[in-house]
Amino acid sequence: MTHSNANGSDTADAAAAGEAPQAVETDAGTARLTWHHAKHPRLVLAVSHGAGGGIEARDLRALARELPAHGVSVALVEQPWRVAGKKLAPAPKTLDAGWRGLWPAVARSGLPVIAGGRSAGARVACRTATELGAAAVLALSFPLHPPGRPERSRAGELLGSGVPTLVVQGGNDPFGKPEEFPQGPYELIGVPYGDHGFAVPRRAPLDQDEAVRIVTDGVVRWSASLP
């Protein structure tokens, strides 16, 4: 594991920057994709939100803006429960079912697909990566454990992804700080002072734009290294 130092406006704003949202039917209900296409893509990043927010998260919006210029088309994924307007995410097996159901739509181009997500979405990506044939996993704010409950580790999901994996983690994330992560076959980028949404306090020696740039620069570099 390598260490390097390294939620927004509404969904309509995120969607406006990309193509019109695409509805995809799954066994868990209707999911939605908002595409941000690269002019000459070599990879696709399909990346979903967590259990407490949507595709308006600052890191997801920043990646959708930045990655297409580097040959990565981005599909911002809204899980069926979010599309349906529900407040609480369903059980992991239902999240996995929604992800499986939308996968053919993100893989249709034939390009390698990075399975990505933040928080609960990162867990889904790790659990299903090998099964779905993902080229890699991007885990944003991986919830290593519930806040204050380090004994309830979810490290097995991360370590079991079976594909090249990048974790981007806030330095003050209550769901797991970078130093809490076990050694393993993945790369980890820390965002100093960042919380679970990569927000940094005003007194921090870096501002919010710099924190988000650590996320995007790290993902650009890592994605460029993928075969």
C-alpha cells in the first residue's frame, strides 16, 4: 500500500454539466446514469454515491469535470432507492442488485470499466468487481468501520476486490482514517484534514479547492497507470 498526501449543490446542477440522465431498469428498480463523455475515451468510470447523499457530492462532481479531458468517460450513477426519492439506503444485497443491473449499460462501449463509488457505493464496487469484470475499483471515502466502532471492520470487502484498487480517504474521516487501513494490494491517497465528504475546516492549511484537487489529481494519475 502506498500513501500519498493528498457535499455540493443539487443533482440538477450535476446533471446539467453532462448528458441528459439515462434511466436503466434493474431488479432493484430504476437506476439513473448521467454521462460525461471523453472525446477519445480509453476507460469508463462508473461511480455511485453513498447512503447519505447523491451525485451532487463534491468529489463526484469534480471527477466528472476533470476526468474526460484525460481520456476517461464518467457515468455518475444514482441507485434506484435514490431515484425513487427514498431517504434511507436499502440492504447491501439490494444495492448490489441495482449495481449489477446497471452494469451492462456502463460496459456497453466495450471499454474497460472502473467500478467506483463513495462510502456505501465503494463497498458495492469492491464486493462486485470480480464478478462483473471491472478493470479496477475506485473507493472514495471507504467506510472501513462505523464511527467509533473500529472492531466492526469492513476491510475484507476492500481486500477482496480482486482488481487494482485506489482508496481516497479523508485524514479526519470518522469511518476510518488513512492510518487505520491495513496493508494490502491497493493504493491509498490521503486528503489531509478531510472528513467523510472531503470537507476541510477553515483553519486547515489547505483550502477546499486544494483538497478536492488532491482527489482529482490522484485519480487522474492512477487511472493513467491502468493497463
